[in-house]
Amino acid sequence: MDEWFTTDELPNGIDLHVMQTSKFKSNAITAVFYSDLTEDTVTPNAILPEVLTRGTRRWPRTAELMQNLDSLYGTGLSAVVGKMGEKHLLIFSVDVANDAYLSANEDLLSEGFAILRDVVFDPVLEGGAFRQDYVEQEKTNLRRRIESIIDNKLAYAFRRCNEEMFRGEPYAMHRLGRVEDIDGIGPESLRLWHRQAVTQLPLDIFVVGDVAREHVLELVGEVFDMKRDPMPFEVPAGAQHRVPAQPRSVVETMDVNQGNLVMGYSTGINIADLDYPALLMANGIYGAYTHSKLFQNVREGESLAYSVYSGIDQNKGVMHVWAGIAPDAMDRAVEIIEAQLDDVRSGRISDDEVEKTRRAIARDIRMMGDSPVAQIDYAIVSRINGVQETPDELLRRIESVSLDDVVRAANRIQLDTIYFLRDEEDNVGA
């Protein structure tokens, strides 16, 4: 993966990141606004992208906007809200065909930027506010999305573990916001927040495709020639979290077919930490792959889990372990899961485990080069954490991680919270 982003700052505070590559037949354009996770803004942020993609001043009806996208060789448009560490992200993406592959004399790149500008900065309005029908419809949709999280028991268990582990901290908030705040959102208040967000929040625009940096810089300067006064971008102060003296243990009951065990660990290591490559290796040896200790010993060896794995949040310094287990297997599962981590902490790791993990992580990093979305995601994570390291540079550091490095990183991992969602039967009097 030799190509990577170049960065230019526009006079209005927009940072433009361009990657020139001939690997793809389309050009990906993504705009990212960076908001802090706060109770006041988390729910308006969650609904705003949905309302903005309903219509623009040029195409006020949703059907008109979609028809225009279809007429431009199936141009794609998406808008989502994301959560990375304690940052809340408003992400708008446009994917346009590369002009070089079209027979007609088209300028789809310019049109792609114009669509992005219209959706973000020039929405359809009524009396200076958002259309009430669009806002009410998206409020209903958001309420359903939040309430439906409980239908996905794994997602619900992860959410509840984070709520317990980070109670009182911004990270405890879900990216979709809170149901109790939805009724208070109206066309006027949402439009007021929209005007503040697009002019004051830090904004990055990422472009991946067979494009010339100078041409993209010129286009963005013309298309996004609006006044902005953004707040300075603040990099979080590392992976800060106070671990309790004794791990929290929370058991909830519900009508479920299997138990969902989620264990939250604090690592104190995020992507900006020098031990980050060693943490990736420790997590890979521990539970990220089918050759890992969790899969081989908890699932295969002890037959305790239908499935089990571990994963890290590279922004917050958190590791989660999830296991699908029988309702009466919690204590034994926790014991065996912890024993596998103790093995990593103690260096009871075979050369085969180390090399398989190193190859697996290298494969994952190289696969980023096959996806503009993955490359942009990595760049966003790097931006949030103040890291200037390309995937190739990270790969070289992975290759140099030693067993001692793995042991050192593993010994920074501390169990914080055990959350178990189990069935209601046989739980009476427990």
C-alpha cells in the first residue's frame, strides 16, 4: 500500500486529504464533521444526517434527489453518525464513477462535490427551518432504531457493558443518542444546531481515486467557498479510564436462547501509544482469530462457548471479550477466559501463535488497500488521535514486535466489568 493521503488546509478551515490511486474505477468523497460526545448534541447529531439526505434546495423531494443520483451513473450517497472514542462523527459520503471510464464527456467529480455541498450546506427549508414532515419521519425512524437494539442481543449486551463500565463518562453514550431526547427535537432547533455544526465543527474532506491533487484542491476551493469559523481540533488526552479495585459484575435476565457474556477490559493503550502494535499482537494471540487462545481453549477445548472472540477499540483503549454460553456457565467461562489472558501475560505463548498472529494482522492491514472506506476510516482514526503513521509504517512496527513487547502490553490489560445477559428461567432465587 504505497499510496497515502496528502493534506491541504483551505482558508475556511476545511482540511482536504487526497489519495491518488488507479486501483478503483470510482472516486470516493467523504466529509467528516467532528463533534464531542455530549448529552446535548448526541441525539440531534444522530438525526441530522438522516434529515439532510431527504432533500436539498436543488432537489427538495427525496425522490428527486435519488433520481438525480441515478442519472449520474448510479452515484452513491450515504450519511451516517459514528462514534470513535469520545468523538461523535457526522459522515457524509459520495461515490462517483471515474470520468476516465465513461464514453461521454462528463465531469462527475465536480458534480460529486456539488452534491456533497448541497446535502450538507444547502438543505431544503420551510420558513427558515427544516421541513417538519422530514424531521418527524426521521424522529420516528431514529426511535425505532434505538429501540430495536434490544432485538440484537449481542449488540444490546455490548451496549449495556459499555454503559456500566463507563457510567458517567461520555463514552457510555450510544452513537444513536437517547430515546428520551427525541421528542424535544423540532424543525427549528435542529436547523439551529445544523447551522452551528457545519460552520463551527472541524471538517475534513477525504478523496480516494484516480485524481490529481491540484485539481481536487481547486474544485473543493470553488465548490466549498463558504464562510466557516471552526473550533480548533482537539486531540483527546490518551486512553484515560479509572479501573475499579474489583471488577464490576452485572447480570440481567431476558427471554434469550443463549447467554451473552461481555467482559470489558481497560488497556490504557490507544493507537497513539508506543505499545499499540504490541497490543494488536497480544489481542490477536489472545482472542481475535480462530488460532487464538480463546477460540482454541474456551470454544474447542472446553466446549464452553458457541462462539468467543476479543476485540479492541483503538481510540479508547478498551478490549472486549464476548462469548455465547449456556446460562449456567458464566462463572466457569469467566475463569477460563481469564486463564487465557494470564497465559499471555506470563509469556506462555508458542512461536506458532506469534507467527500466525503476525501474519493475520499483516493480512488485515494490507487488505485496507482494497477498500477506500477502510483507508478513510484508518485516516479518520489517525486524525482523531493525532497520529501520523501510514498503514505501511504500522505494518513495519508489527513485524518488529517481540515476545517481551507482547507480554508488556498484555500486563497493562485489566478486567473492569463483567456483563452477562441470560434467560429468566432457573434464575429465580439466584
